[in-house]
Amino acid sequence: MTKHVQTISTLRAAAWARGLTQEQLQRVELETQDRFYSAGEIVCHKSSPATHWIGVVDGMVKVDVLAADGRSTTLTGVSNGGWLGEGSVLKGELRPYGVVALHDSRIALMPSQTFHYLVAHSLSFCHFMMHQLNARLGQFIALAESYRMHDINSRVASCLAELFNPQLNPQTHPVLHISQEEIGRLAGISRQVAHRALHELEEAGLLRIRYGSIDVLNVEGLRSYVREHAE
């Protein structure tokens, strides 16, 4: 059983755990392990077996894909309270992405056997998973729409707002410890272009740029900005 108090607290407070029986929750606590990853450390490699459902207890990770020429693209970020990798675990396939700690992070690792046990025996967990997969689909539809229909500032606003998705990132802190380079990767643009876009959003009163972090002042404002500035 994991011995870290914060991990146990995160498991018990998770939305997917609220409908579990005491026996089911005890099994989750017994079988789920946790591990600390330093900033830049790989949580899982692309094409590795999906042996665990991954939860962020504290910190933030990024989901990356790496091209044959070594170029990487960041698909999304996941922060406190968020879980990822359910699709690959459900299908029992190799992960089509890698996961890297953006900064020091504590990660919960639920074995695939435990995950499938909950799918088979907990209706509430299945309901949560339906909402999770629907939110994930919506996230990537929004990503495709952003690339095709939004201007640069809107793409950056959309990426920032998605870090506050209540289903996928339920506990994101308004102070994001994320570099402008990483924001650029999330939006598919260079750091320099991301820098200019962030200053535009700051002038609009939606965020405040600090050294090494960004204070998000108005999440709904970011979402409205995206809707109003689509090309």
C-alpha cells in the first residue's frame, strides 16, 4: 500500500471514487502505488505498454508525441487531480504518446488490473469513465478546431483554458508554473510567438505574466475570448 498521505487523500477525494464501496476503495488504496518524478523526468515512454492509469497527485505533466526527426509536440497538460491514459488502458494497447513531468510531481499509478476491476464491478466508475472519455474527445475536437479556425492569440487562450477543464483538470491552481516555451508547444507555435500572444492576453486583463509562472485571472474570460476571436 502506498504510504504517502497526499496520495491516499487524492484517491479518496477523486470524483471516480465517490460511488465506490468500502471494499472497492480499499482495493484501490492497496494496489495503487505512487512515485515522485523530478521535472523533466519521463513518466512513461511512447509505445510502452499501458500497465497503469496515471493520476497527478501534485504537480503537472505533459503529454507528448515525438516525430521521427526528433521534433516533439505537446498535446495537453494534466495537473493536480487529473487522470490520463484511460483509453490505452481500456484497449490494452501501447501508448501512442509519452508523458513527462513538467515540474516536480507526485504521480499515482493504478494497475490496469485494478482499473478493469472497477470497470467490471462499479457502475459509478463506468459513469465517470463515460464523462472522462467524452471530455477527452471534446478536448481533441477543440484542439483540431483551434489549429484550423483560430488566430494565434485564441489558440494560446484555448490551451490555457483547457488546463482548467473541470473534468480533466479538476484542481488546477490559478498560478501556472509553466514556461512560455511549453505554452508555445501546447499551441503549436514558437516561444517568441507565444510570448507576444501572452502579452496580448495580459493587456486584455485575462492573465498576468510573472517570471517562471502565469497567473490566470479569468478562465471564463479566456473561453469567451476564444469564441469571440475565431477567424
